[in-house]
Amino acid sequence: MSITDQQMKQIEIFALNKYMKLDSAHDKDHANRTVKLAEYIARKEGADILVCRLGALLHQYHPEEAIKVDEFLEKLNLEKNLREQIVHCIETVSRSTIKNAKTLEAKVVFDADKLQILGPFGIIRQVAYFIESEKNNFHLAIEKTKKMQIDVYNLLQTQTSKDLAEKPHKMALDFFKIFDKWDMVDF
């Protein structure tokens, strides 16, 4: 599979235009982290790095807009096999669709996105997201974040991601134990 520099540039512009319209938890920095994580996991797991890189870059379109991405990539005359693999990554990037992942690359992209929910980094990012974007109060944002820590950790698809997440996830669970004691003033 191959891609031209022009195609790559057009895909980057298309992807970054999406991130510019989103909240601070899903901005250009999130795109860059997702790509870097996907490339790292892909190397460790033996997945196709190009598919993972492009799937990660475009993942924020989510399954609901996979057709839009497919149409865009087809207009760029992107090789059909590459296009289909990228779109599959997008179709399976959510917690409800990951069970349909048929490729290692789709699993890598899912993990690259979801690793950012876990651990101390994920706690801060998710609480801010729930307050800023969903307009939840502080305690509801904390409760949703606690639940996501467990749900997402249990959905990780690759051993590399599980290894990366193990220590931060334990730290997050320990953090919430301390938080709950202080919140309830129950020592």
C-alpha cells in the first residue's frame, strides 16, 4: 500500500479541520497523541504503521461519519485496500463498535485513543471534558470518569496497550480511593 505526499497532506488537512471544531479534550494535541500512540503500538504489535497512523489521525470522525471519510478518501483516489482498512479503524473506534474489529490495525487505533482516558492523565482530561463539554457538575464528572477508568481498561485490545496502561490504571484506582475518603470526610 502506498500514498503520495499530496494525498497525505490532504488527509491531514481534512482531519485537523475536524479537531479544530471540537472541545479542548479532542483538539490537535489529542490527534497528535493518538497518532504517536498508534505508531508506537503498531511497531510493538507488528501492525501496519501507515494504516494505524491514518486511522488514528481520522479516528475522531467516529463510526457515525465513517462514510464521509470513505467518500473523501475515494475522491483522493486512495488505494482501495488502504481506504477500506482506514475506514474500518474509524468504524470500530468506539466502545460500542470495537467488538466488530477484524484487524489488528483497528484494535491499535482503538487503544491509542482510549489510552488517553486512563491513569492520572485520563482523569484530568475526562473530568475537564465532562464539565466543559457535557456541562456535568463536579461530582457527576468524577463518577463518570471513575466508570470510564474501569470500562475502558477492560476493553483494551492489545498486549502493548495493556502493559502501558497497567501502572497508570492502578494509580487511578488508588487515587479514587483517596478522593472518595476526602470527599466523604471518612477517615
